[in-house]
Amino acid sequence: MAELLQQVVIGLASGSIYGLLALALVLIHRATGVINFAQGEMAMFSAYIAWQLVQWGIPYWLAFAGTLVVSFAGGVAIQRVVIRPVESAPVLTVVIVTLGLLLIFNGLATWLWSGEVRTFPANRPFPTRTFEIGGVVINVQDIGIILVTLGLVGALWAFFQFTKAGLALRAAALYPDSSRLVGIRVGWMLAVGWGLAAALGAVSGMFTAAAFPPLEPTMMQAVLIYAFAAAVLGGIDSPGGAVVGGLALGVFLNLVGTYADDLQDLGFPIDLEGLRLPVAFVFILAVLLVRPQGLFGRAAVRRV
Amino acid sequence: MRHGWLGLRIAGVVAFVVLIAILPNFLSDFRASEFARVGIFFIALTGLQILTGYTGQISLGNGAFMAIGGYVSAILILGRPGLEASQLEAPSWLPVGDGMKDIWTIPIAALVAGVFGFFVGLPALRLRGLYLALVTFALAVSIPLILREPETLTGGTNGLNLFGTTEDRLTGAIDNSVHIPVLDKDLTFNDWTYYLAWSIGLLGLAVAWALLRGRPGRAFRAVRDSEVAATSSGVSLASYKTLAFAISAAYAGAAGALLTIVSTIVTPGSFPVFLSIQLLIGVVIAGLGSLVGLFLGALFIYYLPVGIQELAEVGSLPDGLQDAAKSPGMPSVIYGVVLILVMFVLPRGAASFLSKVSFPLTKRL
């Protein structure tokens, strides 16, 4: 039992990372109907920026904040420069553009920082020591990641719910034409959406570098797949669903990894350890076949 | 349909076929092998175009269908004796035969992949848009991992090597000095693969064209444009969606089998996730819902990465650029930039561009 709880906490921590990136995907998808395939590589790039700032002697949390600002600005700039020109093109065209961005960020990171693996200085952002509650060994870093994630999600929710800017963002995403009529600058709102997504992704990237070191250009590719899966699991248009989906997926994957051996001992014919990804997908497929709109998504009702 | 259009189209098709037929005469042997791979992409793109362009079902997983075709072909070519020679073994219930001639494995690979595609099409009946994209993407990620697992049959991460398998099973040895007699002509292995890939490619194109202009094609387009309207006009969503998946997968399976034959080895790494993504890039570049631009799409996805690599090596660039192009990471940056620029210029793909260009020509006819 203690081991199970312990694995659940570890799973929640990695699930937070997937959830953050999933939330970034959902933000952009809600506003524009596009899945940003570059989200993971943008997050990876942000993590490198944070690493560079730390290398220059800036304290970690200051670098963290700085990276958020830079990432936000970067996200806004990307939307204005690269996405806007294809705004009226078919959705798949925009998707291909984000694939181009994926390649660019991956290449840039390899070029600027070389493909060599890097690590953040030890004990960043959270101490990695452990403590024990009732026989359950818990890592401070895991708790830190979970808490920061929940805090961020809460803050984001409050922003969208209670501020005028948040309202404008939601309006621009849902009813662009009406929003334009009441004076909301829809184009800029979409750009801000990209900026927020980039900042969320940056947190996900920095946590990935901390929780699954080392820092390398390919580190976010698996995370992006999990985030995509988490977003779909939760319902691609549901921010809360994305986070819950991420957490659920993190716990599920971790438990499959932990108990794969035991399953095999019980006579299960296949070693699932190497097949965690396919197993997760089968699980998601099963969920989707029952609820095609995801756990928290609303079924689209269309007028014919 | 105006007659001028038809005439121009027929002329275009004839010119294309003639170009394909005589091209190897002007190409080095090495280029011919490259163009064989362009042909393989062409086949896979034709299949994806039917599914995504005409039926509106987005697939990020056609690389997985290619993987299935590739492995089926490799296992059949080797057969039981060939597998044993590689210290592998097929389960006794599996009809792997005693080794087949490589080209006969292609239709079987297409069939197996097609049946698999049919089953993938079943969940597609409930899922649409991004949800379907995720499920197909999951295939692209999972299938190579799953194919790795039954190590005794598929050789695990090392895959299956056809190089040096008995002479009569593989039509050409890799050794380019071996010439393959076809219709009184001796072809090098590379020329042979070129003609093989493009014969199948053109055949596939003709089949796709015939299919799409008839009843199934109309049904596919109806499903794409409005599922509700299609259903109310008596088009069975279930049949046509699964049919589109099966056909698309069969094309991909044939392409995968060809890839196996051309590269004489098949590993899980032959079908990375990026392959599926490349195919999607290819159809978007070609232009969704049109067969015209597919050749350009195939050229683009094959030659862009290769071309960047060559530019970096040949040294024809100015000094500063040359160094930049050589540094790690740069090829991928260039790929990304070119991709984005192409999408800026041709947001609806090459097909719409071609029809725009040819309109002033055809409207006078």
C-alpha cells in the first residue's frame, strides 16, 4: 500500500508536467482550432534559456521568472510573425506550419547549445531530498512540482474568470466576430493566447529538465505525445480536463511501469515496461470509444 | 466539364508517364535509386490523399501501415528457411511459406495492411478531427514498438536483413554489377527498383483516379463535406470511412513493402513517427483533394532533407552560410523555414497553384 501511494505521488508529479503542456495545447486549440505541434520544442527551448540564465549566474527562481517573460514574448511574436499569415488557410496548413516551427526550434537548440546533454546545477528548482509520512517516502521535488502546477492552474483560472483581460481572451476565442464589434482586438488576443501557452510550456519544460534530467533537444518529444494524449483524454477544449487528463495519465503510466514485472510474474505474457506508450494509448482509445468527446469535453452540436 | 480541361489533363498525364519512363536514361544510377524512393513516397501519398484529402479523415498514422507492409514483405521474402538462417523462427501456425520472390510479396503486404487499416477505421466511426488524429498518431508511435516485441519473428531492434538472402528470392542482389533481365533489357538493381516503384505508383494513381471519379469517390467527398448530408443521401458512413482507411492502408502497405525491397533491410527505425508526419506534409504540400500535385509533394518530402544535406557537403555556398549549414541542427532549421515559407506561398498546396496557373491557358480552349 505504501509503495502504491508512493508511486501515485511520483506519477502525479510527472502527470503535472504533462498536464501543463496539455493545458498549453488546449489554450491554443480553443482559440484557433489548431494543435501546436511545436509546443514541446518551444518548451524545450525555454528550458535551455533558463539553463543559460542560470549559467550566467542568475539565481534559479529569478531565471525561472525571466524565462517565463521571454517565453511569453516569444509566443506572442511567433503568433504575429508566423501564424498570422496563414490564419485564413485550411487548418492543416497551420498544423504544417507548426511542424515547421518544431523543426526550427529543435535545430536552433542543437545549433546554439550543441546536442550535448546539459544538466541544471544540483538541487534545482527543488531539493531532491525525501521525507516520510506514514511509511510513504515522498520526494520534495515531486511535491513542489505538483504544488506549483496546481497554483499556476488556479491562477490561470482566476485570470480567465475574474479579469477583464481574461474575459476578452475568452470572448475572442469563442466569438471572434462579435468580439471585434465590441472593440476587442482579436488578433492580439490570439497572440496573447500563444504567449500564455508558451509560458505554460516553459514551466513544463523547466520541470521536465529537473525531474527527468538531462536537458537535451529531444527531451520534450515524449512529453508532447503524453500531453497530446492527456488533452484528448480530458477533452481537447477543456482546460480542467487537460490537467486532470495529464495527472491521470502520469499516474497510470507510472503504475504500469512499476507493476509490469509483477504482472509478468502473475502469468501475463508480455513485458509491458517497454510498451508503456502503446498501453497508454489503448487505455485512451478505450475511453474515447465510450466518450468520443473526451472525459470533460462537450459533444459538439452542429447546426446542419 | 469543359473539353479543353480534359485534353490538357490527358496531355499532362501522357507527358508525366513518358517522363517517368525515360527519366532513368538521364539519371545516374544513384539518382535512380533516390527516385525509386520518391516513387515509394508517391504511392503512400496517393493513399493518404484518398483518406485525408478526399474523405476528410486526418491520419497521422500511415507510416504505421507502411511498417506493417514492410514487415510482411520481409518475412515472406525470407520465409521459414530464411528466418532460420538469421537465427529466427516463425510460430508454426503462421503461414510464412518457404520464401517468395520479392515482387509477389507486394500485393500480399498491401492486402494485410489494408485489412489492418479496415480495423483501424472502425474506431474512426466514432471519432473525428483531432481525436482521430491522436488515435492514428498513437499507431505511428506504437506499431514500431510493438513490431519490435516478438523478437524471434521480427528480429527485435535489429530488424530483418534481406541482404545476401538466396539469389532467386531477391530479384536483384545489392551488388550493382548484377543485372536483372526484364523484357530483354538488362537493368541495374537501382534502375529495376525505380521502374518497379513507379510502375506500381502509376498503377496506383490510375486506380485512385478511377475510384475517385466513380461512386466511391462521390461518397468519399460527401462524407468529407458533410457527414449529415451524406447520411441523408444514403451514403453509409460506416462502409465508406472504413473503406477509405482500408484503401489508404493498402497503398501504404505496398509502399512499405517496396521500401523493404529497395533498402533490403527492415527495422523498427525504418518507420519513425516522423515518416507519418512527412506523409501528411506531403499531401498538404500537394494540395488536399487533388491527385495533380502528388508528384511534387513526394519530391518535396524526399528531396528537401536530402537536398539540404547535399548543399552542406558540396560546398557551393558562400563561406559563412557554408559553415552554418554544416553545423548540427542547421539542416533541420532550414527544413522548417522552407516548410513555413512554402505554406505562406502555397497555403492550399501545389494543386491549387497549378490550377490557377493553367486557368488562363485552359479558359481559351
